[in-house]
Amino acid sequence: MKTSNRISRRNFLLSSAAVGGGLALGFTLPASKAQAAAAAGPKRVNIWVEVAPDDSVTIKYARSEMGQGSLTSAPQIVADELDANWEQVHIAYVDVHEHILMNKAWGSMQTVGSQTIRNSQSYLRQAGATARAMLVAAAAQTWKVPASEITVKNGIVAHAASKKQSGFGALAALAATQAVPKDVPLKDPATWNIIGQSKPRVDIPASVNGTQVYGIDVSLPGMVYAAIAQSPVFGGKARGFAADSARKRRGVIDIFTIDDGASVVVVADNWWRAKNALAEVVIDWDEQGNGKADNASIRKFFEAGLTATDAAPLPNNKGDVDTAMKGAGKVLEAEYFTPYLSHSPMEPMGATVQISAAEVHVWASTQVADGLASEVAAALKLKPEVVIVHRVQAGGGFGRRGSGDFARQAALIAAKLPQGTPVKLLWSREEDTQHGMYRPLAMYKLKGALDANNNVVAWQTRIASGSLMAQRIGAPLAKGVDGMATEGFSRLPYEVANQDHSYIQRATHVPIGFWRTVGWSQTPFAREQFIDELAAAAGEDPLKFRVRHMAADELSRHILETAAKAAGWDTAPPKGVFRGIATTEPYASFTAAVVELSVNDAGVITIHRIVQAINPGYVVNPLNVRAQLEGATVWALSAAMWGEIGIERGRVKQANFHDYRVLRLKEMPKVDVVLAPTGGFWGGVGEPGQAPLIPALCNALFAATGKRYRSLPLTQHGLSLA
Amino acid sequence: MKLQINNQVHEVDVEPEMPLLWVLRDILDLKGTKYSCGIAQCGACTVHIDGEPMRSCVLPVSSAEGKRITTIEGLSHDASHPVQQAWVKHQVPQCGYCQSGQIMTAVSLLEKISKPTDADINAAMTNICRCGTYKRIRDAIHDVAGNAPEVAKA
Ligand code: FES
Ligand code: FES
């Protein structure tokens, strides 16, 4: 793999052609190299693999890159089955428009749910293996030797007996004409030589010299800038606005509402000018009856859900919980609370849109490039085929960019401007914080019973939470249950004969969305603390107690014991240091964490070490998986300590990083990542690392202080981080 | 007004109170310097003014007049600055969005203290990284300083 320059070459050329040049996307190649590449013309062996006469191989990447690293790791999978030489591999984004015109030939572009590897590995391996077989068939035909005698290694096709060999380039044209073989055998994982390697990330060089292009960086000739004020109270509308002085400010081009008054927009020749003018616009907001909601009213509504009689049972319920509770030795009850949270990626929301007579061009940092075309098309009442979405790197996504609200707004703004005017909409950080698609608030009521032998004999869970399925996706709930809100309870790793879990939807006017690790970011906070509470009631070690109840769940046991071993669980920590442990099964992976900490009398927590263990089945790029677990740890600690979006007078209280605190470098603890792949399945890696972290932290806090922290964030309990 | 950016003089006609960030990004098309918070909280917009790291989102352009302004684009032509190289070696960036600011802050730390301690790094590196690359940032800074041989584990 060489530089990242070629990553977006095709996009660059397409974009330039489409809008008549002048794009400053920063992906230009040295002119001579670009001309040579264009003249020689690579051959498409199949839709994932292109081979150029110089033997270089271009592997297509369909999903988005937002820091999760699969722009590098997904092509590693293709390259391995292809037996390519990684040094000759270039990576190029699939062109979104071509993808739509070809009936979504490249599969899903969704970069959500830690699914890029696990949900594409099968067709990516097939793509590599098939292209390899076609190159072999071309060689067999050229050399007139049996295909079965031909080997491919490191980008070289060879026939030992006749001493013939060739790079891919000379065979590509003939390979492309071969019949596409079916059921090409895939490699035995033991023979992989690119999968499993810590290949450097291809997008990193551009991230260290300022040339990486994010949505916010798109620059087009004649471009104007838009600043937006959305109704502070969710669902509100502008009745009207006074903008006389704002209109007179330097650079202001236009001021109007979009979305039936949901937002007021200022367009200017510079974003700062637009934003300052917007601050001068006096807007008369109609709150649409939502202006009274606050933390207390919302909490009351959720608490009522914990005792409501019309909750929906989960499909894994079994036995007779009531009878088992009655006959039990000890019965425990606990309530847990997790707040709304904002994603707050470092790149704020925004999009650039240009509408010409025949086409709509969109540049935006997104996790769903093809979905964005549909969303923009719908906003403009056009067909997705006329919307051309250009690829850029996303400055963090974490689920927020799975929604296309900002691109939709940019399209509505562009539609109000003279045709052909490119407009860049950028949200301020305050808009980003106050108009998120928040991690749903959720409350949990748990009840558990131990028999005379301290076995858990009954487990009851009530989950009161928003429903992403109903409120975000707009799909009906299967038998009243939201699968994401109940993750972690719909299959306990613990053997409990009598189980009664139920879910009740609590929809408020606060918009909710997919926040990194989704349900798994919060359900373990309740589940993995409650199992600890049961262990404490039984007077047992939390690890042994868990393991004792996991006889039938080998993989959960394996990851838990792996983390414990790495943490030295069997040897006592130094005096004053305490440990907590938790285990989870998110996104088809298994993750467990151990947190080692001490707490002083002032409630200051010092984290001495965190062990994060993951079994994702297979590890494609170890270096990247480690980075994802390190990052997920930071993400989780931010949420645990400070994360809260509070509601007051119908609107969000927090505005920016001063009151929506996130972890900084000085607070970063030592993290030991343990990769423990067992093979046999494919799990995700971007999100699972977060799942066990917060309960492990809270369990360690219990060990240290004897107190249970059943609501977040921890700063509300007077705790802080050293 | 005249601005000296990356050893080149630029003439701009802007309001004196416009933050340097927006002059760089939207007037001069120097997009490597990023906007994230706009209130001096995150450091994504960090540039050097006469060698000092400054948060350009709150710096009126007029106060940078007559001073030496260095942005990420001016750090090196070819990403050859030792800090940039260490960032690649340690595979620091995830999304990369905060990294121009992180690198500019680290460069000035290392210019002042060639062998920073962990405490020095804690004090200087107050920039936010939402992807959580802090461990690697610390490792990379130590590596440039020749402090610790620890390389990103594979
Ligand atoms: S954008 Fe300047 S400090 Fe955040
Ligand atoms: S690398 Fe994404 S914010 Fe730092």
C-alpha cells in the first residue's frame, strides 16, 4: 500500500468533471502520474478489483471512513484472497452515484453497528477469490497449461513446470473476459497473510499534514455559506423573525426559514459573517406545547414506566419468576438510570449542496452515503438517481452521521438560492450539542433472587426507554419490544431458570438516535452491576460468581477469564486499590473489562489501569482493533464521568464542550488491550469495547467505597477524575 | 490588512474582529486548521503566532497582524516534521479531525521542552480528541523526545 493520494482520485476526477473544475478537494496527484494512470486505464476484473497495466491493484471500499479504520481493513480482506502484493494495492471509494445506478451493486454503504467487516467479509472474500480465479484462468489460457497447476503469490501468477510467470497487469484484460466462476473455495484462515496483519492505516498520512478533506473543508467556486438556528425547543416553529439589522451586515446574502419554520437560515459570503448576522435575527418561536418539559417531568414519565402494567414481555422469558422469588433466600431490587447523551464528534454537522438543472451534488461527512442521496432526493422531490454524493472523510461519526438531517437542510437551502449556487451549511457547536439525535434516556428496574445455595434462581428486568426502531427508523415494534433498547437482557450469559424481562417504550419530544454502542452502551450499566450486587449479597467474588453461572456460555466465560487473567485478578491489588469487572456480548463480539482504581476522601478517582479484552472471532488489523478499544475506553469514561444532556424548558441545557465535558489527555488512564480471537465467527470492533467499561468502573467504585452508583454521570454523585 | 502566514504575505480585506480561523479557512482556503467549538475549549483550531500555540477561533485577525502565523500547512512541505512522522509511526489519528491542532500544540511543547515529562505533556496537551487517541499522542511525543522506546503495539 502506498500513499493515500489515490484513494479519492476517481472521486476527484468525477467531481471536477461534474462541476467544471476548480474543486479544492486536495486529492490531486502529481500531474504526470495522474495522466499516466488515466491513459493506461485500469481493467475492472470485478466490481471490487481493478488491475492496471503496471500491476497495481485498486480495491474498492464501499462504506465510510470516520476513524474506525475499515478503509484499510476491509480491502485487506479482498487483497488476501486475491493473493495481491499489498505494496501494489491502492484503495478507492466506490462511487456513490454509480452504486445507485447499478442498483446498489456494492452492497450496503451503511457504516453503523460495527458491521463493516462482519457483514461484508463474506462477499469481500468471494470478490478477492473470484478475481484471483479469473486471473488464473487468463494465465492458463495464455500459457496453455492447466489452471490447477498455476499458483498465485504476492501478486505474481506462476506456472512452475513451464517456468512462466506474470504480474496481474498483463493478465487483467483477458481475466476480465472470463466467465465468473461460482463457489470459488476460500482460504483456510490459517493461511491468511494480509488479514491479521497490522497494516498502517491508508488515511493517516493525510491526517497529519492538513490535507485530509472532511465535509467541512469542501470548497467550490462561487460558494456561499449558511448558518442555521433550529428551534431551541424540539419540534418548535418560527412564527416570524425580525432581521432588518442582520440584513445590513457585511456579506449577508439572504435570510429565510426552511422546513416550515423549523429553522432560520442566514446565507452570507463567509460562515462567520452568516453566524454573526444570525445572532442578530430576532426569532419568534412557537414552542408547539413542548416548552415545559424538563429533567424532572421526563424522569417522572420514565419512572411510571417502571411500574406500568402494559409492558411487553421479552421472548426469552421463562419459568415462573413470582413463585421462585417467594421461595428464595434473598431478594434484591435496584433501579438504574442512564441519561440522554450527545455524540459531539469533533467535526460539527454540515453539508455542501449544489443544484444544477439536471443534477444535485452533495458533499457531506456521512455514515450512509447512499442513504444521503435518498434523503436529499426526498427533500427536493427528486429521484435518488439525480443526486450525486461525493465521498469525504468524516470527522467522527459515532452514529450521529447515520442521520442525514443536515444534508436535507443544506438541500432545502440550496433550493432557495439561484440555481447552480453551491452552499455550505455548517452548524455551530452549540447547534450540534442542542440538536443531536441523542442516546435514549433509559431506566431499569431489576429484581433478583438467590436460593439457599446462593444460586440466582429468578431475574426480573423492566426497561423503560425510547425506541430507536419506532422513533428513529419508523418501523413497528415486534410484539412491543425494541430490540436495541433490550440488548443485553434478551439473552443473559448467566443461567437463571426463571426470567421475566419486559420493555415499555417511553417517547418524549427529545429526538433520539444511534449513539456509539447503542443499547449496549447502557444496558450493561444495569445488568453487570446487578450481577455484582447479587454476588455481593452472596458474599462471593464477582468473577467466580459470574463464572459459576456461565457453565453453558463458553465464549462469555472465555473473555471474562481472559480479562481477569490479564488483570491478575487472582492476586490481591495493592492496599487502597480496588478492582471491578464486567462482561458483555455486543455486535457478535465478546468483550470484558477490568478497572483498577482508588478513591480518596474527596471523591477523587484515580484509575490505575484498565484491561480491555475482546474476542471478535477474527482480527483483520490488530493495530486498528487496539486503537478502537483505546478510543472506546475514552468514549465510555467521558460518558461515565460527565455525560449528560439535560432538558430545561423543553430545550437542551448544555451547549458546548465547557458544559458537555469529555475526557482530556491528562485524564487518560493506562489501558491494556487484550486481543483474544478464537476464530469461528465474525464480530464487530468499533463499538463493543465500550460495553463492559462503565459497569466495570462502577463495580470497582463499589469495591472501593461500598457504595453503588446507580445513575450517571458520576460527577452528580460528587465524584471526579484525577 | 497584511498577514504573514507560513512565510508568505497575504493581503486580506476583512473585519478586524473576524477570528483568524475563519480568515484562514474561508478567505485564504487554508483548510487544515479546523473549527470544532469556537470558544477556545478544544484546540482543533490551534496555530502558532510567533511560535506560540494559539486558539485561532477566538483570536481577532487584527491581533495577528504583523506577527508570524504558522498553520499545519506551514509545518513542513512533505509531512517530514519529526512530530508528523511520529504521528504516522504511532498511528495516532483515528478520524484525524483534531490532529492538526494536536500536532501544532505538540510541536510547540517540544520546542519549549525538548524532553517533556508526562506532567509536561498533561499540562500542554489540553486539546480534545473525541476519538480518544490520547495514549498514542503521549507515546508519539515521548518518541520524538527520545524519552521512551514504546511503539504502538501490533
Ligand atoms: S475551535 Fe478553537 S478551540 Fe475549539
Ligand atoms: S482523531 Fe478524531 S477527534 Fe481526534
